[in-house]
Amino acid sequence: MAFHMSVDAGVATFTLDNPPHNRLDTELMLGCAEAVAQVEKDENVRVVVIRATGEDFSYGGDIASWDLADPEKLTELFGIGLSVSNSLEALTVPVVAAVHGKCFGGGFEIALRADVIIATESAQFCHTEGAIGMFTLLGGVQRVAERAGRARAARWALTSQKVSAAEALAAGVVAEVVADGDLDAVTAQWASRFARGATVAHRTHKALLRAWADGGVHAADDLIPELAGTLLRTADARVGVASAVEADAAGTARPDIEFIGR
């Protein structure tokens, strides 16, 4: 199998495992689609981690299998990849991408669908599509623009430059850069924090960010009353607010809470 999923203690781990370069072939993408569907149905999953085996995260699309003689069929294939990527991005739980080695083309675009990207110091990112006369088929250029601005997104896509983890961090595309040997441990820390955290509040923040991306600040503002009404009915919100009120009244520090996610 080119794609694996495992679940442990509220953490669903998606693993790209298609040696030697974790190309995003049809089997891998359909495996990802199935995993996303499972997560959507499992209320016990509270965070998704995307990782990869081998020396590199992913070189991107499986271009060796592209049939350029049949553009209509190839366009349909691209549509499947875009649909899977959109469903990954639409997950309501936090998604963390753990990136090492080369994260190129569609691999970069998959990582960009995560809420948090953690990268090793030696990781490299690249929109390779322009170098072969293609474009970012899974929505990469606009998602870099969303995080890092139009000028930088244009430069990265139009030049197909290899971007270091440090530059991606400075641009706001990557959340944290770690030593090459620390990726698994740091990713586990992020995942554990999300798995014990305020899952419903995280879902609400993701909804607000999506509304902002689609329609700006006012579109996000318009959602607040509805989202607040839903959140205030959850056990996590009631416990969290009550604990803060009690701590303030007692003059003590607010306690760390392990939320149940509902």
C-alpha cells in the first residue's frame, strides 16, 4: 500500500509510503480519500498527522503515469487529486504535516493543506510544476499567497526555486523548524497537545479562518453568533469557563484542562 493510516489516543496518522519518492499516484490519493472519510466519521479522532517514509516527504505527482495523449482523462485525474486535497483541508480537526527532505510539487501542496507544517532544518519546498510547463494543480500557489503574500507566491511558483525550511518559516508558511533528528518527537508533542485540547474550539477557529479566506474579515464575523451558540452548549466550554471563573475568584492560576472534545 502506498498510503497507511493508524489511530492511537485520538491521533490519526496518515503516512505516505510510496518509495522511492512518495509520488502521489492514484493508489496513494484514493487511500488518503478513504482515510479522510474515516476521520470524518470517527469522533474520537482529534488531530491528524501527515508524515512520510523514506528520505523525502514527496516529489509530487506521478508524472510517469500521465497520458498526455488524452488530456480529458488526465484532467479528470487531476480533479480527483484536487477533490482529495480539498477534503483533507476541510477536516474540522487540526492537521499537522511533518516534513523532511524534499517536499516538491503536489507533495508541497498536500503539506499546504495542513494547519501546521513542521519541517526539519534540511527540508526543501518547491513548486516544480513550472519547470515542466505545468501549474500548481492542487492549489499550491494560492495557498502560499494566503500564508505569505502574493509577491512571494508568484516568485516561488514562477521560478520553481527550492525554498529552505528557514525561508519558509520566515515567510509564515512553516510553523516550526526542528533538527533533522527531532521531527518525530516534536510532531508528537504538537499532536498530543491538540489531542488533549479544545477540539470544538479548534473546529470553530478553522471555520472562521476558512470564512476569512473565502470572504474576508466581515464574512468571518458574520459566523460568530452561530458558532458561539454551538460552542457554548458543549461540555468543554462549560468546564473551561467554569474553571477559569473559579480560579479567578480564588486568586489562583487557571488549571490545565484535558478536554473531552465535545
